[in-house]
Amino acid sequence: MVSHLNGFRLARFRLTTLARERLALPDYKRSALRGGFGHVFRKIGCMASSLGAGQCTLRERCPYHYIFETPPPAGSQILDKVPTAPQPFILEPPLDTKRFYEPGEELSFGLILIGRAIDYLPYFIYAFDELGRNGIGKGKGKYQLHSVTSEDQAGHNTQIYWPEKHLLKDGFSILRADDLFSPLPLERLCHKSVYGSTGSPRTDVDTRK
């Protein structure tokens, strides 16, 4: 099975933000994060935003086109009849239902990048940084990006980006197919918001949502 995934790459990151103003977000925060992020990413990553997608001659090199209008892999027998492939990123919002964040409170979320999307990590970081300056959620509350960490196979996090220095560290952890099929403890297969730092399930999170 793994042999069919030669060349597969996946990287996990965690972005931590601090509220500068009061943030008002929905119970399920992914919609607010993804909607705001997509809007900003188009501004910074689209090479010809004034043109229609069919008119742009730069699509093959366009970060926005690859991330949000992902073309099927060349020669794919599974996706050869669809116009776009699944988008190569996953946002992992907090699973709690906290809606309001006061100035100074922390909001963190996970980001998974798959394959070539890993090469666009600087665009993702810049977009979420810019989203904080623009504002998010009801009232467009502003936040500041505090840190970005990379997660390895064992679940250890290493800081790779320092916003105050605009410094992004190379050599972050990238998982291959063999890593994904190796045995992992149950708490590593579940969201960290459900399992606490001790590995014991939390009782304050409704995992049915």
C-alpha cells in the first residue's frame, strides 16, 4: 500500500495568535478562519486577480490557483474526469465552543499541508499574519500572529517562525508515507484539543460535533 504513495509528503503546523481586540467568532471557527484566509490569500497569491481564470496565462505558476483550484495530478486515473483535485491543506480549528476572545487571549489552530503545498508555507504564514491585521469574525477583531511551530511524527513541536523577526526556519519536519503507516498511540491519532497533555481524554469537549 505504501509503495503507491511514493513521493507523498505531509507537514503539520500550529499557528498561535494573540487577540489585540475582542474577537467574536462562531462556535465552529473553521469557517471564519478559512473564509478570511482565502480572501487574503487571493490578494497576495493571485498573479492576475483582475483576469478571469480562463484568461490567465500564469495559472501553472500561480500559488492561489494551485491551493484553491488544485489541478488533478498529471496521469491520474482516479481524478482524470474532474476539473479540480481536493485542496492540499487542512485547517484544524479548536474544538471547543468558545466564541469570544479578549485582548491578550490566545487562539491557536492546526494547519496540515500536503505535497507541493508545503512549498507555499510562507504564503500561508503571511496570509494568516495579514488576516490578523485586517480583522476576523463579527466586528473584524484584530489579532497578532505570535508563533508558528512544526510538529514531528512523535508529536513534538518546534518553533519555526518568529513574527517579530520575520524569520522562518528551514528544515521543519515533513512526514512521508512510511511515517503515516507506522503505529501511533491513540492520543496521536486524535485532535490535541480532545486529548490533554497527559494523554487522557478531556471531559470538557463534546467530541460528537
